[in-house]
Amino acid sequence: MDLIKKTFRFCFSIYGFLVFLGLMFILLPLFAIAFLQNSIKCGNLIYKISRFWADAFFFMTGITHRNIYEEPHNINTEYIFVSNHISYLDIPMMMKVIRGQYIRILGKSEMTKIPIFGSIYKSAAVTVDRVSPEGRFKSVKSLIGFIQQKISVFICPEGTFNMTNQPLKNFYDGAFRIAIETQKPIRPILFLDTYDRLNYNSIFSLNPGKCRGVYLSETITEGLTPKDVPALKKKIFQQMEEALIRYKVSWIKENSL
């Protein structure tokens, strides 16, 4: 039975990659048009195209998406969105979860090295080299600049995949420093099922099924100062950790709690 399941997932993953690449090449003329715009319009247009890309990919791979709102969401407010990071599918999930408002994602600089896709990624995301303090500082300043132009930002404070079998791995400070400096609310979002749809252990583990995004309650940062970063980070970590446990996500192992 395990062999049949692994064979299916391997074949389905090949199909999924072909769908992903096929959609990218079909949409290249639209991305080319976006590249002709100024940087802000270019990024906004790329996100619109990418949302269609994600919609088509999910539909063609049998992945169903649903948002769960534990508190109503105001699309007219700029947020610091933060989420857990557990799968290669997290980026298309960001496109599915955030609708009706513009965002910029903080992403890994390594992604820009991928042919064709890297150029699209670079135009729509703020990339960061986490090894370089100067690179991290520059990325933070870029994100603050977008917020000042009424564009929300999306950050995975874990930085890389959580491979700990715990709800979350340790957070970096960046998202919380940005929230306090800009006095913008933090809105945590959970990806409950991307780990099950495409496991970080293998790019050949894609399979159809549900993908839920959960909007947790926001945290206001007005009046907070840089000295409040540790407390704010701890609060959001605990909020997200408790919710992941409550939703019984599959990557948590009992002996890791």
C-alpha cells in the first residue's frame, strides 16, 4: 500500500510541476507587460497575475482552499502578516489567502537564481540574504517603504522550513520590529494543510486535498517601542503555537511538546 501511495505521489508531483511550468509560460506575456511598469505597478500587477496562477494550479491539481476567520478581516488596513512556514506550497497559499489588498512578501534571495521564475519572484518579493546583517537591514527598510505606500507585507518569522516536529520554530525579530516602527497591526495567518499537500522532505510528495488558511486575531502595535519587540514576538509565537495545537496539525509529534 505504501508503495502504491508513493508511486501515485511521485507521478502526481511530476504532473503538478508540468502544470506549474505550463501556466508560467502561458502567463509570460502578462508578466512581460508588468515588467514595463514602474516598480510599484509592476509588483502589484505581478501579484494579480500570480493569484490567477495559484487559482489555476490549485484547480488543476485538485487542491481546495478555504479561509477560516477567527476575527473579521479589514482589507482596507495595512498589516504585517505573519505565517508559519512548513511547505513548498506556502507561496501559492499566500496568493490564495490574501485577496483584495496588495502585499509584498519577504523571501529568500536564493529563489531569484531559478531561471525565468527568479525574475518574476525578484520583481514581486523583497529578497533577503539572512547571512548578511547588511542584507537584512536593507530588506527591512524596503518593507517599511512599501508599508508607507499603503502596501501590506507578508513575513514568515521562522525564516526557513520548520523541521522540528513542534508547532513552530524560533522566530526572527524582523516582522515585529517593522510592526512597531510603522505602528501597523500584526495579523497572524496559519497554513494548516500545506505540509500534508507537499511535504518539505520531498518535492515528489504533492497530492490533492484541502488547504486551509486561518486568520487569527490581530495585535495592535500603536504605542509600542523597540524595547517591546521581545514581548510582542513572544505573544504572537504563543498565539500561533496554541492555535496550531488546537487545530491538530499533522506535523506536531506528541513527544516534541
